[in-house]
Amino acid sequence: MRQLRYSPAAGAGFGVEALSFGRLRRMDPGRRRVRPQRPDFHVLGLVRSGSGRHTADFVDEDLRARSVVWIRPGVVHRWTDVEDLDGPLILFEQGFLPAGPAARAAGDAFAPATRHLDAGAWDLAVRAADHLAREHAAAVTDPRLASPPVLAHLLAALVLRVVPAGQAGAAAAGEGGTVFHRYRAAVEEHFTRWHHVGDYARALGYGTRTLTRATRVGAGVGAKRFLDQRILLEAKRLLAHTDLPVARCAERLGFDDPANFTAFFQRQEGLSPGRWRTARSGR
């Protein structure tokens, strides 16, 4: 699995970069894109035309006109087939979006990587992407015109056009939404070390019942289930896309004993980590 670090082209280091599927193909004549890779930045693509396929975290999706692909940092993905695709491809750093609904949408580790927009939403999303691309091109051409805040707000507009209506705002409204988003951010930062909801409750200053209620509203599951799902997702990424022994996977995920990791994985998946890896690889 290839780890990708954010590395913008010379003169384009604004925290966001506007490319295209065509440019992706030209930049990658060796077709490394078809192999699993894990970026530490966001990749947001809009398919204007063509058809293809894409795989993210064990889900293989068809791509077609009006498809939106959003690969968040840490997701293991590969461009299975993008030879026929045309459309904008936006790369941006974690934390580049201004605080608000768009940034909250970006922080959803369990959001689907692919969705399809209806004609009305698509038209507005493409307009937003084109505006962002023009502003980015102007900033690269003439640094005096460069304005990261303008780019950040244009990116936020694009994000709010590609997420489902209400997703970024409805669940975030009120105190419960604030509690959930703080919990979700803390889980993303600490899940490889803190495996108990009580750890987060103490750090955030809430009771465990408060976290559970807020998470059930924000994510549809309780706080413990949400945390376990995040640990399990990372375990699957390591097992499927690396050759690390199970004991090393356990260590990376903060388990002090490989047996505890095996018991956790078996409880969640019904298979031991070793058997799950073998079934996944077909070996």
C-alpha cells in the first residue's frame, strides 16, 4: 500500500489544488493509480462524462456522469478504471476548510466515498468546482491574486453542493450536534490509544450517557459502537493492505496483548484476524 503525502505542484501550495482526471492520467503514465494507496489529504472528483470504477475501503463502485468521489484522508483506495473519465479533481489538505458545516462533513470518516447527484444539484456543484478551478489557476498564474481564504470558502461551497441536503447542518444543530462532532474528532485523533468511551468523556468533559445520546442522534449508533467501528475499520485496512503480522496490527491499534485484539476482531466480525485476512486475500 502506497502512502501519499500532500505535495502540490510548484507555485500551487495554497492548501488546495485543482486538477482533472485527464491530468491524473498524464501525471501517472506507469498506472500506479490502480494499486492501493492511502492519501493523507482529501481527493474530491466530479465525473462530467465517461464510465469507470473505483474502490475505497473494500467497496467497489461504478462511476458515471454525475458521480462524485470523495476520498478522505486515511481511506485506502485505488482508481480501478478511470481511463474514460472526464471532470475536475480537487485535492485539499486536512484542516483547510473553514470551521462550519463543510468542515464537519469533511470530518465524517464513515461517509460513503461515492454518490450520484441529480441534475439540479450536479449543475450547481460543477459551477462551484469550475469557479474554484478558475480562482486556483489565477492564483498560480499571478501570486498577487492568491487568496487562500477565498479558495477555502469556494471549496466549502463545493462541498456543501456535493453532500446530501441537510447532512452537514441538520445533525450538527444544537448542543447534541456539538457534542457528537467533538466526540467524533476525538475518536479520529485517539482511537489507536483510547478504546473506552470513558476516556473520551473525561477528556471532553461530558458524561458517557451524554456522548451516547449525542452519537446515537449524529451517527445512528451508540458511542461505544461508533468507537468500535472506527477501530475495526482501521484493523481491516491494516490486515487487507499490509503484510504486518497480526501482533503488529494489534500494537498499532493500541492493544497491549494480541489476544485482546483477536478477541475484539472475532467479536465484531465473527472471524479471527488471520482467517479474515486469508478469506479477503483468497489465499
